[in-house]
Amino acid sequence: MVHRRARRDRDLCVVGVRTLWRTVGDGEFFCPECGGDRNYRRRTGRRRIVVLGLPVLPRGPVAPIVECAACGSRYGTEVLDHPTTTRFSAMLRDAVHTVALAVLAAGGTEATAVRQVAVGAVRAAGFADCSEEQLLALIEALAADTGRLPGACGERDGLDPCGTALAIELHEALEPLAPHLAPTGREAILLQGARIAVADGPYRPAERAVLETVGRALMICPDDTARLLAATRAAF
């Protein structure tokens, strides 16, 4: 009853300004208020002067908003830049998988320990059914695709693994993810690659070059990358 009276009083306001909203799109997003993935309505609005509850004169547009369909919270459209929980999980899984493949391609897959650490990292990231055979098959397929993931065949130490093709592979997987990770999260991905590289001994030049590319793509400064790689090597 109180809400109904308040609405009637607002509608009978002699003169005021009201925003009239119109829904122009919808989808799924991560709602900060709800703390999870929700449906949203993308809305545009125009302000109007109202007299006795009736809109009469336009006052111009207002900035578009994103409105949560569950809790009704409203945000600027930049909220859509944040990935949904489902999308974020997929991005993280793909990032670890790409780093593991890049390190294996640069350093070789002959050592059992290297393959085991790589499989463990990929499984922990979300590919529960990953096996050594699958990773080896991917390495062979990528090596056969000229210019992609160099280092999987032939001169590992004499080849620059951070050439255009490999750099693109890593940057495409890591750069969109980096802004949504805390510093410890970005470092964790680099450390997973480092553990794969040192599982069979010191870093090869090609492996170190790949990991430095990973650090740059994750927006980790070179000094921190060098520190993390040294700490990982010392632990082994």
C-alpha cells in the first residue's frame, strides 16, 4: 500500500524530469552485485520533462546502461568487458594448454618427466582427459603446420622460437586473459610453463625465450619474469 501511494505521488508530481528506458539488446554477463553469471538487458534512455506525470519536452539522451535481469542493478556498458564465469574458465584452460604446448615444442618431448608435468598442468587447468599421447599428437600436428610453434622439429637452440608465429599463438591466448587476473594468477601461469621446462634440467635457450614471451603476454615485467624463472629452477 505504501509503495502504491509513493508511486501515485511521484506520478502526480507537478513538474519533474524522468528517464524513459528502451531495451535494445540482451545477453549474459557477470553481475558484480549477484557475484555470478546472469542475463542482462542493454537499455538506452532519454530524459523528458514531465508535467503532472505526462512527458512533454525532451531533455536529451542519457548514457546506455546494462541492467541485470535478476537483481535489477544497473552498470555502465564497460561491465560487458568482463568475461562470464564460463568464458573465464575456458580462457584460463586454453591459456595453460597453449603455454604447455609452446614449452614442449621449444624444449622437446623426449623426457618422461617433462611430459608428465605438462599433462598434470593441462589436466589441472580443466582438460581432465588429457593424455601424453594427445599432447604429442598436437605437437606433431603443429610442427607439420609450417611456421607454427617452431622448435618442435630440428634445431632447438639455434632457432628463435619467439618468431612471429609462436608469439602470435601465445599473445592470442594470454593477452585477453591477463587484465582479468590478479598478479599472482598471471605468475601462476608462467610458473606452470617454467616447471615443465625444468623438469628435465636447466632451461634451454628456446624454452627461456618462450617463457619470456609468456611473461610479456601476461603483462609481467621482465625483472619479475627473470626472478620467477630463477626461483623455479632453484627449486628443482
